[in-house]
Amino acid sequence: MKFMPRKGGTMKVNRGEAAVAHAMPKRAALLAVCASMLACAAGLGCLQGCAPQATSEGASGSGQPQAAAASASVTLTDWTPETDCSTCHSTEATSRQDAACTASLHTSLQCADCHTDTTTLAKQHEGASSDDRMPSRLKQTTVDSSVCLGCHDQDEIAAESAACTALADAEGTTVNPHQLPDTETHGQIVCTDCHTMHEEQTDLQADAKAYCLTCHHADVFECYTCHEHS
Ligand code: HEC
Ligand code: HEC
Ligand code: HEC
Ligand code: HEC
Ligand code: HEC
Ligand code: HEC
């Protein structure tokens, strides 16, 4: 029987080479700031609550989601990474203001800096309307570890979490969350197996341990020692 994790990613945590994959989001973030300043200068509204009629222009993530939802509905003809996402995705836009969400530490990014599968997203958004039911999880795309590793260096985060004792099993074996034993099965583990982005995360350490237990059900970080399995 194959033992699967509670939720899985599709991409290996690619130590090393992935760090170069996404080396330019800083400039994109600067452009986003410039764009919002231009929007303010043009009188399009930059204060919270002053732009209830969201348009398809402007800086992603700004604006007042509740107000936007109440205003006239918007139907997309052409989705691009520059489309104002907050018109429709108010939950994710609001998560940027919530200190309990990791998204609040990433406000200088544009949404599409992490949601990089623009081909699939453009297809998925054909005819999308603000009246549609908004997704509560990713179904057709992923945010791969390579995106995260474009900014977070694997060796650096491993060094920072070297003293972390959250991942200790019943026998006292302690594992660094960013330096898991390099086994075949662990190769499928991705950043978002432990870290959430738009969802409040108040106990990351407990969430991380719970994730290990989805496979290490006996609270012992071993396999094949108590019984055989394939
Ligand atoms: C007019 C409303 C609207 C706008 C504007 C909009 N979206 Fe969406 N989005 C939707 C709807 C509706 C869905 C669900 C589509 C479906 O599953 O059929 C969706 C789905 C998604 C998903 C889920 C993908 C998956 O893997 O299933 C992501 C991510 C997403 N949008 C990101 C964005 C980003 C980033 C922007 C801005 C650049 C944006 N959206 C702008 C309506 C919108
Ligand atoms: C464009 C660059 C960029 C990308 C992409 C990015 N981050 Fe970040 N991240 C940052 C910055 C900047 C900070 C805030 C400064 C810091 O603490 O490192 C941060 C902070 C964090 C923190 C909190 C750090 C702390 O000290 O508490 C976590 C956790 C995190 N990011 C995880 C992720 C994950 C998971 C992904 C991928 C889904 C990701 N990041 C993608 C730049 C990025
Ligand atoms: C097995 C669960 C798990 C996975 C997978 C994971 N993290 Fe973490 N991460 C944690 C925990 C737990 C902490 C808190 C560490 C501490 O308290 O010292 C953390 C902390 C962080 C921090 C804050 C700095 C630090 O190292 O303490 C960043 C940034 C971060 N993670 C990014 C990432 C990125 C990027 C990935 C994917 C390459 C990733 N994490 C994969 C569990 C995980
Ligand atoms: C730092 C990377 C990052 C940024 C920036 C980011 N997202 Fe996400 N997004 C994720 C990750 C990772 C997930 C997977 C679910 C999770 O872990 O919370 C996700 C999930 C989603 C989903 C699926 C529903 C859900 O909440 O799980 C939508 C829709 C979405 N994001 C839209 C947006 C919009 C709109 C913005 C800009 C306001 C944005 N994202 C900015 C990383 C990011
Ligand atoms: C998807 C299932 C799965 C998840 C999730 C998982 N493991 Fe494992 N782990 C295994 C399997 C299976 C093995 C045995 C080696 C193999 O076949 O890959 C193993 C082996 C180990 C070992 C022994 C390694 C060795 O070299 O003998 C340790 C330690 C370990 N895991 C720690 C963890 C920790 C800590 C977590 C949580 C971050 C975790 N594992 C999450 C499946 C998993
Ligand atoms: C400390 C001993 C111990 C370790 C280590 C252990 N198991 Fe188990 N496992 C058990 C026991 C006892 C049972 C039977 C009782 C139960 O279901 O809890 C079991 C049952 C199972 C079953 C159900 C088997 C069936 O035929 O129904 C699976 C699947 C399984 N283990 C997978 C794993 C995997 C994968 C690992 C490593 C990630 C692992 N086990 C590590 C003790 C262990």
C-alpha cells in the first residue's frame, strides 16, 4: 500500500539549482509600487475605501474588497498578470493586511510574482466574473518551491532553523525542517506542505509536526523498522 501525505505538491524541493530560477521579482515589486503611485497621481484613488468601483486597472492587491464585491460586476475578457486581482479575490487581497498570514510579509510582490503559471491562469480566467464563486484552494496551478527559493536561499533558511526543535519524535530524534533526510519519499515535500500563504497560520511549528505525522503515524521518524510496507 502506498502511503500518501495529506496534501501533496508536484514539485521536488530542488536544493541548489532552483535558487536561480526566479531571481528578478524585486524589480517587479518596484514596478508595482510605481504603478500604484501613478494610480494615485492620476486620481484613481489610493486611500482605502476610496475606490469602491474597482476597475480592471491599477495595482493588484490595493482597494477595498468588500466594497468591490458590492459594486457592479466585472467580467474579464482578457486576463493578464497586471489585471487588478483584488476586484474578485478579496480574501487573498485582505490576507496581505493580516499579520497572521505569511502573505502580509510579501506585500511588495505582485500576485503574479508567485502565481507564475500565466498560461493556465489566462485560460482558467476566460469569461471569469466577479459574481462567480471564488476558489478557496489551487486546483489547476501550483506555487512551486522554486518560486519561493527565488528569494529564500535553501542554505540560509536551513541555517536559521537549525535550532528548531518542533520536529522531534517520540524517541527524541530531532530534524531541521529545512534539512530533511534526503530520501526518495521526502523528495516530494514542498514549502507549502508546511507554510500557508493566505490562510492564517498561528502555529507553524505544530502544523509542521502534524505534516510529518501524516506519514510517520507512530510518531517515530523511521520506516520499515516496525513492519514491512511498500
Ligand atoms: C473578474 C474576476 C477575477 C479577476 C479580476 C481575477 N480572478 Fe482569479 N479567478 C477568478 C475565478 C472565478 C476563478 C475560478 C476559476 C475556475 O476555477 O473556473 C479564479 C481562479 C484563480 C486562481 C486559482 C488557480 C487554480 O490553480 O485553480 C488563482 C491563483 C487566481 N485566480 C489568481 C488571480 C490573479 C493573480 C489575478 C490578478 C492578476 C486574478 N486571479 C484576477 C476570478 C477572477
Ligand atoms: C520576491 C521574493 C519572495 C518570494 C517569491 C517569496 N518570499 Fe517569502 N519573504 C520575502 C521577504 C522579503 C520576506 C520578509 C523578510 C524576511 O523575513 O526574510 C519574506 C518572509 C517570509 C517568511 C517569514 C520569515 C520570518 O522571518 O518569519 C516566510 C515563512 C516566507 N517568506 C515563506 C515563503 C514561501 C513559502 C514562499 C513561496 C510560496 C515565499 N516566501 C516566496 C520574499 C519572498
Ligand atoms: C517540514 C515543514 C516545513 C517545510 C517543508 C518548509 N518549512 Fe519553512 N519553516 C518551517 C518551520 C517549523 C519554521 C520555523 C523555524 C523556527 O522556528 O526556527 C520555518 C521557517 C521558515 C522561514 C523563516 C526563517 C527560518 O528559516 O526560520 C522561512 C523564510 C521559511 N521557513 C521558508 C521556507 C521555504 C522557502 C520552504 C521551501 C523551500 C520551506 N520554508 C519549507 C517549516 C517548514
Ligand atoms: C508569496 C507568494 C504569493 C503571493 C504574493 C500571492 N500568493 Fe496566492 N497563493 C500562494 C500560495 C502558496 C497559495 C496556496 C495556498 C496557501 O498556501 O495559502 C496561494 C493560493 C491562492 C489562491 C487559491 C485560493 C487560496 O486562497 O488558497 C488564490 C485565488 C490566490 N492565491 C490569489 C492571490 C492573489 C489575488 C494575490 C495577490 C493579492 C496572491 N495570491 C498573492 C502564494 C502567493
Ligand atoms: C510522504 C510521506 C512522508 C512524509 C510527509 C514524511 N516522511 Fe519521513 N520518511 C518517509 C519514508 C517512506 C521514509 C523511509 C525512507 C524512504 O523510503 O524514503 C522516511 C524516513 C524518514 C527518516 C529516516 C531517514 C533515514 O535516512 O533513514 C526521518 C528522520 C524522517 N523520515 C523524518 C521526517 C520528518 C521530520 C518529516 C516531517 C517534515 C517527514 N519525515 C515527513 C515518509 C515521509
Ligand atoms: C514505531 C513502530 C512503527 C513505525 C516506525 C512505523 N509504523 Fe506503520 N504501523 C505500526 C503499527 C503498530 C501498525 C498497525 C497498527 C496501526 O494501524 O496503528 C502500523 C500500520 C501501518 C499501516 C497500515 C498497514 C495495513 O496493512 O493496514 C501503514 C500503511 C503504515 N503503518 C505505514 C507506515 C509508514 C509509511 C511508516 C514510515 C513513515 C511507518 N508505518 C512507520 C507501527 C509503526
